[in-house]
Amino acid sequence: DMAFNVDGELFAYDSDMEWDAGTPWYRPTRFYHVSSGADFGWRTGTGKWPQWYPDCLPPAYGIGPGSPVGVTSGLGAKFPAKYQKAIYCLDWTYGTMSAMHVKANGSSYTAEREEFVASSQLRMTDGVINREDGAMYFTVGGRGGQSKLYRVTYTGKESTAPVKTKSPGAEARKLRQELEVLHQPKAGAVVKAWKYLGHEDRHIRWAARVALEHQPVTEWQDEALAEEDHQASLTALCALARHGDKALQSKLLAALNRLDWAKLSIPQQAELLRVYQLAFIRMGQPSEKDAAAVEKKLDILYPAPVAALNLELCTLLVYLESPNAASKTLALMSQSSDQSKYNWSPELLARNSGYARAFAATAASSPQRDQIHYAKELRNLKTHWTDAQRLEYFRWYRKAESFKGGNSFGGFLNNFRKEALANVPKAMLPAIEKIKQEPAAGGPPFEIDTRLVLGVKPMMKFDKTELNVKPGAAVIDVGTTRMTDRGEVAALFGQDSPRLEVIERRGATTVGDVHPNVAQVAGALTPVPGGVGPLTIVMLLSNTVRAAEMRQDA
């Protein structure tokens, strides 16, 4: 569903694919600002695009697991101004209505999320503002549940006068909209759009590129190949890769090769790698000479110090059949390259434990998403393998059996393995099949920091600051710490952690004494809050003291 905000801009709430949970291509439900020519990278299965690709646009906010249904604007409601300006996103699965507080950001927007209405008993289907009485009405039902209609009104002292003030950033939005008018064949469009191909605002660059792509390629292809500004060149060459003729591929690759990697920012480096990919996807297999030139440039960059760059470098070098692709990628797969935790709210998942089962299992097993990506790409490598490398690669699948995810998770891994076997010499197949009989590893198939850090606040002191956690052990976190520093919380739990929203609302969030990374090793880790309660803590500590006294007496 979709709705317009106070500026007349369109917003939508897009779904996830819960069966993909645990995979590197899983994407949560997302709140989007929909601008002209937008492509948000939704593709089936492994084809989904990461949000940083230059040929797609990012969400204003990633909401999380759910089933998007209705979307409605708060305009016309007799609510305080903040809630009139909000866009409301309704989720059936977890019975949650999110008030998305839109904030101008350049020519587009970001958003902050507030849980507006939530209950495990409310399987929401749609909502609307009744301008006659200024109330919000929403419906629930489905899957055998009783259909109901609810009414939401405001009681308080804040003004509910109609909001007329537009969002800041009107000039930037006006520029974007002027470029969007050129999203059709139009005289003079190339000259006007070209000035903004290197603009710092991603949405303005997008609008300029799409305008360019609507004009005949012959009008701008030479200028694209000759552009010297790094950002403008990347944007123009992206357009050329998407719409240029196969005959231009050699010149396009030469222009990409001329870009100085060291002088590009990390986002620009990632963009360059994507444009190389587009040159092959849209224009086809390159000549041996061109492929060798690209492989030579990229091989010395792999591995890079940034994980996101390694993912794309791996994809390209496997496609180019690089002699070093197997050895370098297997080295990355042997490391703990992705220890980031999923930040799904336990309170949210508890509203529908049946649907949440896959997400809970995924969070508990913490599948190594970077390693899954590398395994997916290496399945396509046909040459430059040693026998030892092939065995190491297929042993990874044995170890990955401990990973958990959505309904499609295991199927994806099995398919990768089958497709990789098609590239294996027949003489090696018996040795690979024997791997299935080998005992599964007791712990995760990667090196990992197994320190149990007691006390996440620096000023907390303990007699023993580090403990070893046995892989698969259950860890009960009985400590609580009140944290108010956003930076400290983000460093521990990630920039997208719901705990940051709690700090915004309440000024502090409660965390446990066990470091979040312990969950990567432990079989289970009780959450804080939501884990053990005060009585359990008292009994655990009492039993611990009693056990120590009994051991001392013995």
C-alpha cells in the first residue's frame, strides 16, 4: 500500500521474504520514499540487491520482519502535529502499526519509527483517517480470526489544528523534481542532467541518471567515456552499462579501469564494482583481453579491508575465473567474517510465535552470512582448483548444517552444493561424498572471539573479567546495566538496534552483563530484558553460593 505525506511525496511499505531469513540476501520489511524511476532491488531468491547498489534506491527505514498490509497518512486526523505528519504502516503478522515520522534528508527523506498500536490479538489488515471526525479507523482479521473495526482518537492538551507547514529541504526536492520532468525523451535533457551526475545527494544523482537514460545513447556515450570527475564518471558509466550497445563494452571497461581505486571513497569503490558487474550482466561475456585486464586490476585489491567490497570482488573474480579466487575466498570463509547480530525485537516476535519460529532459530544460530555469500559464488568457479581446496570447500557445507534460517535456507545451501558438484571432476566425487560421513564440528565452523565479557560498562569491576564459553552451552545472563550513551550501545549491538529507539524514548536502555558476541558461541543466551526475572536471579545466586560452600566444606 502507499500514501502521500504533507509535501505530496509518495511512500510505501514493502514486504520481506521470511523464508530467506538467515541468508545474506534477506531484507526486512522496508519503508520507502518512492520517487520517479525508482527501483528498490526486489528480485526473487538470491537476486535481491543490497541497498547501496547505485542502480537502486535505499529505504527510508528498515522496519523488520512482518507482513505489510495497509499504509495511510495521518493528514486529516485530529492528532498532534507530529502524528498528522506521520505515515502509518500496518503489519498483519505481528499485529503492529508503526508511526513513521518522516524527516527531510536532502532531496529525499529518512524516518524514525514509533510503535503506535501493537497487540498479538490485532491481525491488522488496513487503516484510514476519517476526515469527518478526525479519527483513525483500522480493521483486523483473516486466517480464521474474527474481523473487527477499531477507532483511534487523541485525548490531550496538544493542538490538533490541521498541519500546513511543509518539510525543510524544499529547494533540494524542487531540483530533484525538475530532473524528474526529464524522465522522457526531451531536447536539452542531456546538458541539464549532466551537471548533476556527480551531485552529493544520491537521489539527485539518481534523477539525473534516469533522465540521461531516457535520451538516445548516441547523444551522450562519448561524453560518458571521457568524463573525468570520479562521481560523475561512475554515474554516467552506470547509465552506459545499463543502456549501451555490446560494441561499447571494451571502451566502457577501459574507462572503468582508468579510475584510480586509491582516490575513490569506499562507497565509490563499491559503486565501481557494481558498474563492472553491470557491464557483464547487460553486455555479456567480455573478450579474453578485456577480461584479463579487469582481473589483473581487481585481483590485487582482493581481499579488501571492508567486508562489503570483498563480497562484490568475490563475485567478479569468480565470474572472471581468476586463478586466485579459490584460495583467497576459502581463506575468508575460514574466518569469522560476519559476527553481526540480528536486531529483531523479542517483544515483536513474541506476538506471533508460530511465524517467528524461523527468525528465532536464525538469531540463535547466527549463520555466517558472508561465508554463505562466498560459498554461493564459489559454486560457479570452474577452474583453478586444487583437490585440497575442493575438499575444504565441500567440508564447509558439512559445518554449515548447524546454521538455521527460514524455510528456504537449507534448500538454498543444498542447491549451491549440487551446482558446485557439477564443476567437480568425476574422480573426486567419491572423496567429496565421504565428507558427509565425517562428524559434524561441535562448535561453529569459524574462528570466533570466545571471551565472555562481564560488565559492558567500563567502570564495572569483577574478580574475573574473562571466561571461556563452551560451544553450544546455555548462558544465563543475570546482570543488568542501565546504559544511556548511544555510541556505546551502537558499538555493542549495531547501528540498527531497537535499543537505540528505547534510548530516544526513555533516555536509557537495559542490557545484560554478557557481551552480545557470546551468542555466536553459546547454544542459547537469555535476553536482557525478557530473560530471567528477579526471583530466578535470587535463586541462581543462592544456589551458586551454596554450591561454593559445599565444595569448600568437602
